[in-house]
Amino acid sequence: MTSRIISLNVNAAQPGINQKGVKGLPILLADNGPLLRFDGVIEPILTELFNLTKKNRILRETRDLLLPRLISGELDISDLEIKTANENENQ
């Protein structure tokens, strides 16, 4: 299949294929069983990916709001009890 796609190259300077060439390629379609099993495996992974991406965005926004206040002294955290990673590992 790769050699067929390569043979459809229509440009010398910048390789590429056109719509007519792509439409002429055979496409294999899997039975519904494997597709459903794949979807069952990949769906929770994609859900977790989207959730973690959203959490990362929220964490970045929170950092960007808090960091300037911490650096300027506008926000005082001296009275907070903050455990470090090393303290959490020792418990």
C-alpha cells in the first residue's frame, strides 16, 4: 500500500497526492466486533487524557494568578502548614 501511495505523487518539488489519487485507494474496514473492543479500550484513555488536560489548564491558570501575588508579598502564606514531597514520603 505504501508503494501505491508513493506512486501517486503528483509534485516533484513538494511531494503530495491529489483527491483523485486518494479516492482510488482501497480502504479496509474492520468488523464491528474489533472496532467496539478497540473503542472500549480507548474510550477511558481518551476520557482521562481530556480530564488531565483540563486539570493542567486549570493548574496553569491558578499558578499564573497566584505566583505574582506570592512574589510581590500581596499574598502571605507564612502561617500555612505545607507538607513537602519528602515529608509525605516519610509518613
